[in-house]
Amino acid sequence: MNTLRLYIKSIGMLLKSHLQYPSSFIMQTLAQLVMEGGEMMVVILIVDRFESLKGWSGGNLYFFFGIMSVSFYLTEMFGRGITGDFPSMVRTGRLDTFLVRPRGVLTQVLCGGTDPRRISCIAVGVAALIMGSNLSNIAWNPLKVLVLVESIAMSCLLILGLFMIEAIFCIFSVKSVELVNAITYGGRSACQYPIDIYPLPLRALFTVIAPFALTMHVPAAWIMDKPLYGWPIWTAFVTPLSGAVVFAVMTALFHLALRHYRSTGS
Amino acid sequence: MSYIEVKNLKKNFTVKKKHEKGKLLREKEIVNALKEVSFSVDKGELVGYIGPNGAGKSTTVKILSGILTPDGGEVTVGGIVPWKERKRHVRNIGVVFGQRSQLWWDVPIIDSYMLLRDIYRIPQGDYESRLKELTSALQLEELMRTPLRLLSLGQRMRAELCGSLLHRPQLLFLDEPTIGLDAVSKLALRDFLKWENNEYGTTIMLTTHDMEDIEALCSRVMVLGHGKKLFDGKLPDLLERYDTVRNVNIKYEGTITDLRLPEGVSCSHTEDGIELSYNPTKLPTSKFLGLLQEAGNISELTLQPQNTDHMIAAMYKELDL
Amino acid sequence: MPYFTVFKMRLRMELQYRGAMIGGIACQMFFGLILVALYRALYAGKPQSIPIESVATYVWLQQAFFRMMLASDSELVDKIRSGDIAYDMCRPVDMYGFYYARIMAQKLMGSLMRAVPMLIVAFLLPKGWGISLPASFLELLAALPALLLGLLCVCALENITVAFTMKTLDPRGMQGLLNLLMMTLSGNLFPLTLFPESWQKIITFLPYAQLLDAPIRLYTGEYLPQEAFRIYGIQAFWAVILIALGVSMWNANKRRMIVQGG
């Protein structure tokens, strides 16, 4: 609980420093809005030309897009320390100062960065979710809401976990960030569409290694009354937990990697 | 058993060599940053840790503060192995890195302190009294509402010190604390460190390139070079060994014809006359003065001992660092 | 020739980052694969008049030359942010030409070194997944000058972006917007050939379509070889306009900086 309070306070302080430059902040937030709007426009153009995708209606596609967008940008907003700032934390030696404080390193990294500009991307995602929900005629009930929340939360953990691969590479000062982007940003691009449109190797990748299919597609399909993979209904409640598993594994690896941290000379 | 115990400490780094033509992979090289370093420090000591760049000073401090895991040897600080019980260990230490900040850049420093209070879980009462004491000792009262980025270098260092001492650490590491500071700030900083050491018996270990820091503060000095401990003792004892050169400043009446000096005497002409330095053990002073007198009529002559920086440079040179 | 020297220097710098390049290629290949898979699935439901092979080719060429679009000179942006650009503005060479050469070297080398291995792999993929050869040699021949003209346009565009960012206090927001415009309207995000037909009439005339869309269409035969000179004409038109606009913006900035004293 104490940790959560610390996190909220830290984020509050970071917000304060972001707002020291209000015009820049507003401008960048708008730019983010247009960017994510552009991504959404692509889906609209696809629906306009192709109408449906392997049995998924336009509404379904918007819904998938919305879940991905909300999850991805929530992670970028609150997990900025991992998704964006970590390399600079290593380079500038901020990681050293984290290591000499009596708190978890990961906690401090997460406390050390936030990206409130992403709020506009999240707004686009929410709009897509609402649009998708209306067009797909989803009959909402408390259970479905719960599954949606679970799905988004677990997807966030999954995305955070995947970005931690980059952080781990960074600790070992390996410069292969672009390769990791394939699974993080590539995962976002691929998995904002239903997973079953992809050939087997890609499907396997996003089910077993970076299980977006489990945290996102299986529950979303159930919410839209279209079971995915033909799995039984209860799987929609269980499979999202794989996001937490990935996060736990990556956290363990992260701490293992810190033992080999070299710190930049001086 | 002493407060800090270091035995046979070893740390290696693998460094990638520059890419050679015709080879697909870069070759790696192992650099021994620390080779079997041992020492112990008692509570309340003020220890200076010196050595040329790349000697392993920072590596030692980083191991002692729990940032790095060593490759061999034993370290305990107050009975705790730093990298094994990092969180328990760092509660008792404060670290100030000269060139990096642990406070938040864009917010008033008081906000940073409040966050540090939460990070270290300092009870409110302790926090308030300690903050009051530190801000008055470091003359920070006026600056509490100023964002860090607007502070001068000297003010920033004081603010950093305050931040690293809020939780009353028993051990304070300072990595080149006076780098880039003006004379007034340096003196104030040294006074403060002495005060903190006297008042609370805080053990202080500092690395520096500024010998005046060591002279002013440290009863004990350790010299590190090539990853080995080369000296451990009092500063005067260290200097005695390398205090071999005397400086002479000399002025002649009118111009001089020829000043013939034996080898080993360095000579430079300045606006203020001629600066010479010689080694009394190799060239007896009486003989040296004789040579000077032969050259012309001396109007002024001052003889000075060598300054510390020169001695250290001579030491590094002799030890081939 | 200072412009040639700066060009050579950047080339050598680009060559140094081999590791990042290999990672970048793998990542870009992966994005290409995902996109082709997506369009194949879409085509399975509702085939379009443009054959899927052309769409796959379009995607691969876009991915291969992705680096050409990307704002390449982060050093330059840092210089603007820190204000160090003022020193550069006072050097005795034409700064527009200086940065034009620099950006061109980066874009050319960055994209060629990535494009060649990527295109080789893309050729090896099965038909309909990878890139297909053009119907005739003539089409390949027609596409090459268009690619070169496209490069001239994109360098001019980036210089305009830079000039813009020098004026605004916040380069990141502005750059984000201009980048998005480029990604969308150049066909990187979604092939221009799949945009609604009525939109295409306008979009294909805009400068962004001249960068890669025009050469790709010549390559896939969307534009016939006999149309080539008309296309070159449009591209050259934009290249001239964009360079003229860029030069005038840089000069205006220079005057402003001298007046302000840096």
C-alpha cells in the first residue's frame, strides 16, 4: 500500500514538472491525438473497402483496435519508466541512484516516468471501443465488464513485461532495441486485428511467447459472443492471466540482470 | 571487527575491442578493475580515496554502496553484505555522485525532499527536525521553493548533500563532491562535512582529485592504482615519500648572460622572473645556489616546498600509473 | 566542395552502426510480414481489382525504403532544441545545401543498406507473400528515376520540417504531426492504392505521394511506362517547389536569428 502511495505521489510530481511547459504539453498531446487518430483511420479505410475480415465484422475490428489501443497507451502512460525512459536512466546514471535507495528498483523505475500526453491516444481507443461495442451489438452485463477490465489490465502487464526485455538488454548494454521493437510495437500492430487471420507461426508467436491472443483476443471474442480457437467459455476468464505470468517472469529476469549491471564508468 | 571490512575484493569488466577489419565479431577483453583490494574502515573515520582516472575508485564505491556485484572477495558494511541485502544496507548509507543528481530536475527541492522522506519511510517528526538542521547548516532555507534546474552548481551540491543525509545515514560516500565548485562553495562544503562527521560520527569516504579536499578533511588517505591499493595511511606520511622537489623563484638584476643548469632541473621563464625546481637529494642545495649566483646578481629569491598536486603527480609517475 | 565532404562523412557514420542496422532490418521485415498477412486475409474475404501480388510488392517496397521517410537527423533536432543551430547558421556555407547533403546521405545510405538485404529476402518468399518482379524490364527502368526524384522530394520535405521546428518552440509536437502526415499520405501506413478511389485522385497529386508511391506504382505497373514522363514531371515540379520553399524558409530563419543575435 505504501508503495502505491509512493507511486501516486511520484506521478503527481512528474505531472507537475510536465505542466511547467504547458504549451509544449498541449501541442504534444494534440500531436498524439492525431497520430492515434491516423491509426484508427486505417482501420476505418479497411472496413470501408473490405467490409469484413475472416468473419469478423467492422464493429468487431474496431473493438479489437480499441482494446489494444487502450491497453498499449495505458502502459505507455503509467509505465513510461520502462517503455521509454529506461535507456536514458541507465545512460545518465539515474539507475545508480535507484540502487542506493531502500526500495525496489522496478518500483522506482516506474515511479520515475510517466507520459500523460498519451491520454489522447487512450481517448481514441475508448472511442473505438464504444464504436465497436455499438456496431457489434454487444449485450453488456457485469461479467462482461469484469472480463474487459481483466483483459485490459492483463494486457498492460503483458506489454510492460515485453518492454522489460528491452530494459534487460539495456542493462547488459546490448544495443538491439530495434529487434525488441518487433515484438512490442510489432505486437501492437499485429494484434490490433484478430489473431486468427495470421498464419500458424505468427499465431504461435502471439499465443505462446507474447500471448496477446490470450490476454486480449480470447476474452474480447467471448465478449462479442464469438468464441476464438473454439475454446470453452471459461478460458476467457483464465487465459488473460498469462499477462501476469509474463510480467512475473520478466520481473525475475530483470532482477537477475541487475546483478550483472555494470554502471557507466566515471 | 571494523565497520567496513573489505577483503580481496575483485571486479572484472569485459570490454569490447574496437571492430577490426575482416572479423565478423568484435573481440572481447577482460579488464581487471580491482585486483584483490583489502582494507577496513572504523566508525567515524573520514577517509580519502585517491588515484588517477580508471584506478578503480568508483568501482569500489559502487560495490560498497550495493550498485555493483563484485566478482570475488568479501565485503561487509556494519555486518551486511551490500549486494546481498541491498535494501537493508542502503537504508544506512548516503551517496552523492558529483556529476549526477538524485533530486528531481523540474520541481522545487522541498518536493524532492518530501518524496525522499516517503522513499526512506522517515517518520514525520524526525524528517522535520533533520530537515531544519540540515537546511540551516547548508544554508538552503531561501532555496527550498526553487526548482533544482535554477540552482547554481554550488547550491545544487548543497541541495544534493541535504537530500542524501535526510535519513541520517551512518556512512556517506562522496564521489568527487567538489568538482566544478568555486572556492567559497568548496570551503563551505568542507566545513559542513567536518561538522556532520563531528556531530554524528558519520563515517565518510570520499573520492576526489582535489588534494585540498584531502588535506582539509581526511585523517587517512588510500591510494589506488591499476586496481591495487598502493598506500593506506596518513597524508603527511604519504607526502614525505614524494616530497623530493623544491621550487625556486628567482629574479636577477638586469639581464643574465648564461645560466647553466645540470640535468634534472626544470626551468621556465615568467614575467615574474625565473621558476626553477630541483631535487635536493640529487643536487645539494649549496651547489645549486652556487650555480645561480654565478649567473648574475640575484635581486630576489624565494624557496618553496612542492605543492601537493605535484607530489601526487610525481607519485603517480613513479608508480607508473 | 563542403557539400560533398559532409555527404561522405555521413556515409561513413551510417556504416558504423551495423548492429542497429541488422536489428532494424529484422524488425522491418517482421512488420512487412504482418501487413502482408493482414492484406491476404482481407483479400480472402473480398478480392480487389488490384492483385494481391501488387499489394504485397507495395508493402515490401514501402518497408524496404522506410528509412527514407523517417526523420533521420536526430542530431540536427537536438541542435535546434539547444539553440546550437545558431552557430551553424553563421558558417560561411549555404546551410540549406549543407543540411540537404547531410540528410540525403543519411537517407540514401540508411535506406539502401537496409533495402538491399530486405528485398533479397522478400524475393525469396513464396508468390503472393513476397515481392514480385515487374512485368517487364521497362517498368523497373521507369521506376528508378522516379525513386531518385522521390528522394529529392523527401529531403526537401525534411528540410522544411526542420525550418518549421526552428520557428516553433516545441519541435516534438510539430514533428509528430508532420511525420504522421508523411506516413499516412505516402502510403506507409496503408497502401495508397487501397484508399477510396475518389481520395486517390487528390492524394496521388500531393507531394507525399511522390516519395515512394509514384515509383512503386511504376514498378508494379499501376502506372504504365508510357506515363512515366508525366509522373517525372509531377515529381520534378514538387521537388522544385519544395526546395524553393525550404530555401526561403531557411533564409527567413537566418535573418531572424541574425536580428535576434542568435
